Amino acid sequence: MMQILQIRQTPGKIGIDADLGSYSIRQPRAELNMQTQPGKWEIHQYQPQLSVDSSRAQAAYNGGNFLEMNQRIYSGLQQIYLQGIANRVEQGNRMAKFFKPGNTIADVYGEDWKPISFPEFRGPASMDNVDVNIETTAPSITFNKGYVDIQVVTHKPEIEYTRGKLDIYMQQYPSVQYIPPELDKMM
């Protein structure tokens, strides 16, 4: 019988245990600082000025003030005086021509029976005797512009990388086993 040498071989096995690495990314929020100044309106509005002048209406109603009333009376008396002188001169001229019919003393002085009226001490009456004046002033408007001041502080992202693990190990060592044939004991 033939004897055979047996060789047994066990292959080697390498074990690899690997975990992926991980990233950690963090970014702090930006800091925002904002200051605002609102716009401002300044408006000054002025009251309208109303002026009413009713002095001519008062003069037409009751003669006005004392000075104006006396002035009208004085100028009226002066006019009446001048008319009276003119009337007397005319009467004298007519009396000088007494020989003409109608120029008798009775005729000349008989027509002079009407009383002389007192001069008008009041001013003329009119619908425009009251002056109303309204003065308006446009409002003064000023606008002061507002502003916005924005300050931004940004932060860079913080990136951290944690390595994964990599374990390489021998799971099974290679081996070679020689099994010799059995020897005949009889020999």
C-alpha cells in the first residue's frame, strides 16, 4: 500500500473593523446690533389774523369818533356859511334891481323862509363800510431724516472631525499541517 503524506493548509484571515469618521459642524448665530433714529416732522401752524375795521360803519351810524364828527360838522358849517354869503349876495343883487318885477322886498325875503339844516355829522352809509381782512401764514414744515445703523458680526463655522476607528487584526492565522503517513508497525 502506498502511503501518502497529508498536508493540510489553513488560510490566514485578516479581520478589518472600520467605522466611518463623523463631522460636527456648528455655527454660532450672527450678532445683529441695530440702532434706529426715526424721522421727525416739525410743523408750526400759525393762527390766521382777522382784522375788522368798522370805523366807517360807526361813522355812518353815530358819527364815529369825536374828532371825525367835529371835522365833518366844521366842513359842513363852512359850506353852509359860504352858501349863506352867496345867497345874501344874490338877494342883494336882486334888491338892487328892485324895479324889475319879482324883485320886491317881499319877493326877495319872502322866499327865504326855509330853515338851514344842520350839517350832516355822520359819514356816508354804504354796504362796503366794514373792511374784513384775513391774513393767513403758510405752516412751516421741516423734516429731519431718520437713519438706521446696522452692525452685523458673523462667526465662522466651527467644524470638528472625529476619526473613525480602523482595526486590522488577524482573525485566523495561516497554518500548514503535515500529517505523515502511518508507519507500518509490523516492520
